[in-house]
Amino acid sequence: MKQSAVLIPTLREVPADAEVKSHQLLLRAGFMRQNASGIYSFLPLGKRVLNNIEKIVREEMERAGSVEMLMPALQQAELWQESGRWYTYGPELMRMKDRHSREFALGATHEEVVTSLLRDEVKSYKRLPLNVYQIQTKFRDEKRPRFGLLRGREFVMKDAYSFHATAESLDDVYQKMYDAYGRIFERCGLNFRAVIADSGAMGGKDTHEFMVLSEIGEDTIAYSDTSSYAANVEMAPVVATYEKPSVQEGKLEKVATPEQKTIEEVAAFFNTEASQCIKSLLFKVDDRYALVLARGDHEVNDIKVKNYFEASTAELASPQEVKEVMNCEVGSLGPIHLPNTIEVVADHAVKAVANGIAGANEEGHHFTNVNPERDFNATYTDLRFIEVGDPSPDGEGTIKFAKGIEVGHVFKLGTRYSEAMGATFLDENGRSQPMIMGCYGIGVSRTVAAVAEQFNDENGLVWPKNVAPYHIHLIPVNMKNDDQKEVAEKLYETLLDKGYQVLMDDRQERPGVKFADSDLIGLPVRVTVGKLAAEGIVEVKVRETGESMDVSIDELQDKLA
Ligand code: ATP
Ligand code: MG
Ligand code: MG
Ligand code: MG
């Protein structure tokens, strides 16, 4: 493609509201533009990267036996009411009414739609298993869209759903999908880990997340270099004994949300970090107050114990101080669903503060095993820290921590949806059974950003070959020079004939601008047609290493192979 025909609005300055590298660089290199918060247009280069990732995903899905289809983004409320999620999904689900006042949701995910489809179309075990996928735009009204494509409100997802007559069949397909995910992210060039994940409220059993290792990841994973062990810290089992600190008897009671204050003000008062927090909550412990600054998109009335530990816990203050400084009402907000173990949890939080530990996500200090569904009945000694250097549960290594970006998630759903929605089949004995399900998601647009996050340097993006928008950036230094222009045009055609994807910078720009843009865009190989063009010599430069050499046009083919 000739660059003059492509909309690539590069920027020299770092856009003010872009906090992370991938967001900054995808904007600066002209791959995308924001329309509204969490909503983006993919410009031509961005669309090509998205296409490349989709292609990899399609190939691996087909290889794993998943078949593509496309379901509607606009979904009747009735389906979500049948599954119950209309009432539990919360404000992340975008809801709307049609002209007849019928309620709809914009698809945040498709369990309901696909389950209703299979319920109608599949009646016998003979038709199972079935595994379908789609690549489609999803809508989630994220409380805090951020980091560009990493957390959008409209984003591209690959979602697959499998249906089975037996648990063994689900195990088999789950493994195939798990393997396919590994291949997909490997082909994208990513440094990632598959980690044991938390099945949470879904109540499922096996679930794994695929985490791209990155400092800016919102998840923390515990892993070991010398063994295959890796888990989301939400799931990391107990590996060290925790010494019982002096027990704080007392109930933790939520008393107020000091929303009159900004997070920064609240944090400053409690002398703690506000950087990643979006919500502040006050808790009462006996007659003192603890502040929890929560990360993530948790509703005030839906606070679960787990979330406290994604939070920074600030120092306790006296009610007087709280009242004066926070200027907020101190009084109970009514029942909130906390397990019995909350006193212990509070105690942990207090101890963490006492030890000067800034929060649950700081390296080396993690609260674990405090997920409500699983740990309501946990006894005191079940709650422990795991720390760097602890033995990994398989005994073959020691624990380390890293931050991860969740790019994929595979999940054994079981019969959660099929039972709620009556998706049954007749088994070999003519008995009616609920279908057993699995679901498998990949954040395709998030993966674009994850690659950009892992592959960049001070000059711009550095795309791995398989996902790069083009293979070769062909740059005639001076388009007004007839030799250069002619050599470049000819080379362009030859390279296309050979099957390369080429972006030729045919603009009449200064060389400095062309090279800076080229570095920013980050195609794997640059071929510069300059002063030696008349002698049939061009320069080949590898973006990743910076290594460059002069080669004759005839030799070029070998160098590029
Ligand atoms: P997260 O924990 O980051 O909110 P999730 O667990 O809610 O993600 P899933 O429901 O598992 O997401 O969806 C499947 C995949 O879709 C995720 O693994 C992730 O890669 C991607 N995804 C989810 N939410 C977003 C978003 N707001 N923007 C971009 N990609 C997303
Ligand atoms: Mg989410
Ligand atoms: Mg998640
Ligand atoms: Mg997930």
C-alpha cells in the first residue's frame, strides 16, 4: 500500500490522557483514535493488526474443532431474565428499549443467546458435543474504561461455547481449547502464562486465565520459574503458615462512602496511595474506622470480601477525626453480605497496615483464600500470606509474583445456564439431561494493546512479524529523485509479487519525518532507497535490533527470507 493513501495521523507529543505505553503509542503511531470514553475507531494500521490476530484466532479455533458463527449483539432482556443475570449483572450491562418499550441488552457476552439457540436446535446426545465461536463486538459499560484498548466499553471479543453430554467430553474439549489458546498467544509473540483462575460466583470448577506479563496488568499472579505452577493470586493456595496476630475482636461494618471527597483527598487523609483506586469506603472496626480504597468496578452494595484485598487498606482513625475531616455521615448502610470470617479479614487488614504494607497487590505480600463463595466457612488458620520465596504448591519451585493482563479465559461452566434456561437433551437411555457447557473468551482488541505493551522501545512500536500491519516499510528517501522513485516503485511491485505486505512511504516528506514515523509505526523491516539507488543498493534495517546493512536489490530477497 502507498502510504499517501492511508490515514496514519502520527503525533509527536504523548497524548495527555494516555497513561500506558500501548495506549500512547497506538495513538501516536496513528493506529486508532478515541471517539468517546472506552470507545475507539481502528484506523487502517490498527485494523490490520486486529485482522492478523483474528486470523490467528480463527485458524487455531478451527484446528481445535470450534466452528465460526455470528450471533446478534442486540439481545432480548427475556433471555437474561431466564438466566437471572438481568438482575445480577449490574450496570456493566448496557440496557435499552426498542420503540415498543421492549427491553434489550447490548451483548456483554453470549451465554444466554447461545444456550437458547442450542436449546431449540439440539435434542439428542447424538448431536453433541458442539463447539461454536464468534468474533464480535462486545459492550460493557465499564465503570472505569482505561488504558485504551485494554479496558474499553466497546471491544472485540472471540467467544466460544461448547456443549456436551458428558463431563469427560467437556474435559476433552476444554483441554483442546486451552492448548489452542497457548498457540494463539505464542503466535502473537506474547510472553504470557496460563494461570489457575477463580471461578467466583459462577460456581464452576476448572477455569484458567491467560495472562500477558506486564507491569501495568491489573491482575497479580503467583508463579514459579522452575515449575509449571501459576495462579491468579485470588486463587493461590496457602503455602506458608501465618502467625496469628493479636486478634482484633470486633465486627467490620460498612458505615459510609465518603463520596463527598475525592479519592485523593480521602487517601491523603488516611495517608495512603490513591493511584489505582476508584472508590473509597469506610469501615467500622469496633469504635475505630478503616478506609478501604477499592480498585476495580465494584458496586458499593455488592462489596465482597475478595475486593477488600484488591484494595489498599489505610490506617484506622477515630470516629471524631473521620467525622470532622471527611464530613460524611457515619451510620450503617444496612445489611451487606459479609462472611463470618470478616473479623479475621479485618485483622489481616489491620496487621498489614501495622507492618507498613501498602496493599494486597504489593509484591511479596498477598492476601489469599478470602473469596466469599469458597471461604465463608474458612477457619482462622486458613487465611495466610504467601510470600516471595515460598515453595510452590507442586514443590518444584519457589513463588514469584508478576502483574498480568488477562487476554483469555477458559471456563467449565457446567450446567449453570442449561439448567436455568432448560437446555436439555435426551441421553442414550432416553433421559432428559441438562447440557454441560464450557465457555472460552479472548479479548481480541485487548490483545492488540497487550502486544503493543510488550513490544516497543523509546522510538515507537516494534511489531512481531505475525501481527505487524505490514512486513516491510519501503522508504524512498526523496520522492523527487527519479532514480529513487523508480527503484522504489519497482521494488514495491517485486516485493508484492513475492508475497510481502509492503507499506511504501511515497509522501513528499523530509527524511527525518519519514524515519521517525517509520520507527513509531514499527514494521519489522525497513528498506530505505537512498543515495545508492542508482547503483542498485538499498539499506535494510531490522526494527527490533536496529541492525542495518547495505544490500544489492538482487540480494534483498535472501536477506528478507
Ligand atoms: P476483566 O477481568 O479484565 O474485567 P473479564 O474477566 O471481565 O475481564 P471475561 O468475561 O473473561 O472478561 O471476557 C473474556 C475476555 O474479554 C477477557 O479475558 C478479556 O481479554 C476481554 N475483555 C473483557 N473485558 C474487556 C474490556 N472491557 N475491554 C477489552 N477487553 C475485555
Ligand atoms: Mg470484567
Ligand atoms: Mg477477569
Ligand atoms: Mg475473565
